[in-house]
Amino acid sequence: MDLSFLWQGLVLITWQQAVMYVIGGLLIWLAIEKGFEPALLMPMGFGAILVNLPLSGAIDQFSEGAGETQGIIQWLFEVGIDASEAMPILLFIGIGAMIDFGPLLASPKLFLCGAAAQTGIFLTILIAALLGFDLKDAASIGIIGAADGPTAILVSKVLGSNYMGAIAVAAYSYMAMVPIIQPAAVKLVTTKKDRAMRMSYEPQSVTRRMRILFPIVVTVIAGLVAPASVALVGFLMFGNLIRECGVLSALSHTAQNDLTDLITLLLGITISFSMRADQFVQWQTLMIMGLGLVAFVLDSVVGVFFVKVLNLFTPRDKINPMVGAAGISAFPMSSRVIERLGQEADPQNHLLMHAIAANVSGQIASVVAGGVVLQYFTNLT
């Protein structure tokens, strides 16, 4: 039996493709062994291997005799992301259905934490531009700091960034590593006394009418302030309205589970199309990974400092500075991190509900920030 075709395939593998096999394997390992965002990193890692096989049938190819063949991953990318950003936007329905805005409605001042924690996005855009990235790429890199993978993918796609694959990997990898990154960032700018600060929690009555009106009002306000955010905020709030209306329980359950899992799986393997070796294996990818880490750290640090300043003007009902760090969009991981850090400093210190309020505020603020970036930088580019 002539097995020469195997050798022919092997000699076509470039060193860049070999690097992508290692990166794909690393993502699979992180998903399976470490449990880091397995529903997304595992298909992303496997997809990275598929699209980097020589003459891969997973992407469009042209060969003598057979002509041009259509690859399923490239087709999914062109239809599900390139044409209308459908997958990232549809995923927001499931995310919205998962979120309970009750703690935030009970303590509205924590809205400010979500807004403040997005500052890292804009600081990182400035840093990336100073390092030589053009504006569309700098804006796309900065949005990694939103701690929101679908927003990062959508913004980088709309702005036409050359580094969508690296941005997606950075966004989801750092989201998965929030329990590792954020404690170090928070401890860097807080004392044990800060972390031990207690906050009383007195749940106020949040009516059903308020819960139903909230997603509608937020969508209208966000649409007026940042029209480019309407798709992001609107689908997030639509998912939440499904949850809160009380007459679509089955659909709410489906959105939170089946819809979210399926779209996440497809999004992971689809985004791997932008992880082709010729685009991914370059020194800029390392810079993007570093800038993504900077954005995450800045979000947490600025959130802490914002609360410290806010406490200077509110002598009563002070906020634990760590709650400001929970204003990033990584829900619910960040709120759990803050609860754990509070209990490390004082076993009787319970900050979870306050941190959740800031965390869901960050979810809203991150998609609004994405819309602001799109509105401003699309016109510039």
C-alpha cells in the first residue's frame, strides 16, 4: 500500500502551523484539566488545529481537478460572524436570561462601580496606540478589558481588526483566569483592613414591575446615549426580559442552558477561523496578550481606587473598595472572587450580594462601552 500521501501532508506543515497545534493543545488542556471556560476554549483549541492542517477541508480550498471546495468552519465564520455578528449577539440573549438584576436594583449606587471599572478599556486603547497599533486595532485590543468575550469578538469584527483571533483568545483566556488574576490585582492596591470592611445588606423590595421595566428602560437609555450599542444591550436586556416577565419560563430555561451552550460551542469552533497560522503566529499576538492582561488589571485597580475616592464623599454607608473591582463584566466569577477575598480578611465578612450588584452593573457597562467604542472608532476608521 502506497502511504506516500502521508509524507506529502507532513512536509507541507509549516513551523507556524506546528506552533498553532501547540496553542490548540494548550487551550484544550486548560479547558479539560483546569476547567477554564471549557465550553469555549475546548472547541476553540480543537478548531485551531483543524484550520491549520495542510489543505484543511475545514476552510475553503482550491485544488486541481476538484476545483474550489467550501470549508464548514469558514462558512460558519462568514455566516455567523462576518455577515452580521449573529453568534456573539445571540449569545447575549442567554447571558441576559442568566442575570438577576435584583441586587443592583436594591443598591443603585453600585451602578457607578460598573462604569468606573471600564476605564481600563480606554487606558489600554491609549497604550496600544502609543505602541504603534493603528486606531482600529488599538480599540479592538482595548475592548479585551471589557472582560466580555462576545463583545470583544463583535467590536474587533466590526472595526475590521487584523487580530481578531488573538483578541478572542486573550479575552476568553483572561476571563477564565479571573480567579487567578483579580486577587493579585486587588491585593496590590488594598490593605487587609480594606478587604475586611463589612457592608450591611438589607434587601429592599424590588417589585416585579420594576424588574420588567428595568431592561426596557436600560435599552432605551443606552440606545440614545450610544446607538451603536443597541444590538449588544438590546439582546442582553431582551434575554433578561424573558427571565423576568414570568410568562416564558420554558424559554428562559432554554435560553440560559441549551441556547447558551450551543451558541458558545459553535462560536468557539467558528472563531478558530481567525486563528490561522499566517495571521496568528506573529509578534503582535504576544503584545496583544500582554495588553489584554494590562486591561484586566487596570479595570480592577481603577474600580478599587474609584470606590476609595467615593468613600471620601460618603461618610456613611461606605463601600468595601474591593466591590469596585467586581465592576468588570466577568459574571459571576468576579463577585465570587471578592466574596472569597473578604472572608480571607474576616471570616464573618459577606460581600457577595454587593459584589454581584457591581458585577451585573459591569455587564451592562461593558456592552455600552463596546457600543461607545464602535460609535467613535468606526467613524475614525
